[in-house]
Amino acid sequence: MAEAFIIDACRTPRGIGKVGKGSLAHLHPQHLAATVLGQIAERNKLDTATVDDVIWGTSSQRGAQGADMGRMAALDAGYDVKASGVTLDRFCGSGITTVALATAQIMSGMEDCIVAGGCEMMSYTAATADPKNPPMMDAGNLHLREMHPQSQQGCCADAIATLEGISREAVDQLAVVSQERADRALKEGRFDKSVVPVYNRDGSLALDKDEFPRPGTSMESLAGLKTVFNMFWDVPVDDKGMTYGGLIEKKYPQLKGKIQHVHHAGNSSGVVDGSGAILVTSEDYMKKHGLKPRARVVATANMGDCPTLMLNAPVPAAQKVLAKAGLTTGDIDVYEINEAFSVVAEKFIRDLDLDRSKVNINGGAMALGHPIGATGSILIGTALDELERSGGRYGLVTMCAAGGMAPAIIIERIDA
């Protein structure tokens, strides 16, 4: 079977995902996606007429984020009309899945050059959300709700922390580490190879650096924050009195009256706008066009887990992709586990008994933010940059996704 090679990766800075506050929030989502698509082509002198497909991830596909952003953003970026495009949704896992599908297409011999990635403007989705109709993972399907009650993600995070006996001190400590590592990475320019500036249509600079991190975050400052998801726990989700918390308690009755709320704004992923792109090619295409590979894709995997707890699939997904690759946890030099909530990363580290110095080395979503459909692709680029900086060989990227899922990928740095 042919191999799939990662030629390059780039991303936008992550802007605060709030209209009137974030530096990217005034832009059209297709423009933000076009920024990285344009840069990945320009940086690699890519003849876009030879791009077989653009496989794109966007979770909230409505309004300006609908209409197949992969295709429309490619056109906006000036790609040749021959470059097709498709947009998919695996919730938070979309950005890993786009790269995995690109890899499969190339390894099967069906395609030779694919740009994978994703974009999410959370400022847009927040501004267009209906506060009277909160989103439910079951989309109002009561039959599905009876089979697999699915709640609000933050409530799930608190439920997991309670079931696992993970304290607020533990989740706060990990949040402090995330901020400290992100601050160090930014000061040392560890993201500079991948981050590309975003310009307005008139050519003026919109943003050239991540604006969400909060350097100086401490255990003391986090201790002053009130937990958030206790406010959701008792919110009704229907006219029969069922609540977000009740959905979880229906499956896990041992939580009734026992829930410990530990998550707040400081130890949950940041709401941001952002986009990322990965160029994946076959060996033949790479050689024909004079491209140099930075990594090869070793293995990809997908895993489902309990939809009610929703956030626990990364551990079995990591175990599955390691088995496919014939590797052990000790073989991995760089782990990127998305910090959707602090408990997700904390449980991942504990369950796999990992060396903490190898996990989210340059901070995670608690410090840098989580632009849903883009994050997976961004993290693959972050892992690759760190492998090159440190001289490591293997990187593993995974993340939880709504519905109780997790995609995972292992890449191997190619020593130039």
C-alpha cells in the first residue's frame, strides 16, 4: 500500500470568539479558511489544478458556515476550479478526520494531493445561536434520547470528574500548566513556523498572534472563579421536567445528589475563531513536484464510547491507534490531547500512565482555545512542529468529540 506524506501545515492565530472583542470575529468564515488554503498553496508553490480534493471540517454548518466551506473557501483562495472540495462534521474531531480521510484516499491510490483541514468561527456560531433552543446532541430525537441520553458537554465533564474522583485542585493545576507552557511557547516562537497572519479584505492586518492566552494564571486566580456547569445541571430540556443533569443521572443514577462541579472558564477550552490546513500527498506526487516531506502518517483510528458521558473515547482511541501502528505509549515523543475540559486531559494522562512532560508540551486549548472543526488539524501541525524542534520521532493526536467519539492519528517525523 502507498504511503501518505505530510508536506506542510499552517494555521491562523486563534482570535477570541466573541463579536466586538475578537480580532477575527468580523470576518466571513470562508475568508478565514481561505487564508490557510492560500498560504499552504503559496508556501509550497502548489499548482492548485493538481489538488485532487480539499477535505474540510466544520462542525456548525449553518448560515455563513454552511454551503460546503471546503469548496467555497478554496475558490475564495484562488484555487483552480479543478480542485474539488467537501466539508464534513465529526464535531470536535472533524479536523483529525479530514486528515485521516486524506490519508486513506492517498494510501489507497485513489488520489495524490489533498489539502485537509478545518475552520470554525465560534464568534459567529455564538452570535447566531438561539438561546431559547439550546442545542442537543440528539436533535430532539426522543427515541434516541431514551436509548442514549446526551447532555451538555460541561455537565459531562463534571460527571466524569465526580465518577473518577478527580478534584478541582487537579483540574486547576493542569490548567495552570497549560497556560505556563503556552506562554513559554509563544515567547520562544515555537508556533512561528505554522502561524500565518490574517488580513482584512483591504489588506490591513487583522491578527498575527494568538490572543486568547492568559499568562500569569495561577492556582490562586483560578480559585476565585465560580464553577459554571452547575448552572446548566438543573436546566430543563423539555416540557416534562427532564434536565441536563437528569439526562446523565438517568444512565448513572449513582451521581444523583453526589455531583461535584469542578469546571469553570479557566479550566475549560477557550471559545475562539481559527483555521488550519495540512497538505498531504503521495510519494509519486511529492517527487514529481519537488516537494520535501516533513512527516508520514503511520496510523489512524476512530473509537466510540458512552454517548452519555461523551468525553471518554480518547483513551481507547489512543490504545487502538497504537495497536494499529505496532507501538507502545513509551514510543510516542509528543502527545496532543485536546483540552476540551481539563478532566479530559487529566484522565487521559492517568489512564495511560503517561509522562506529563510529553503531553501538550506547548499548552493546550485551555490556554490557546478550541475552534471546534479546526482544532484537530491545528494539533497535528503543533505536534509536527514540536517533533522537529525536539528531534522526536512519533507524535499522537487525539480528542474527544460529541456523541461519545474520538479520532486518533500517529505521525512520524521525517529526518531531513
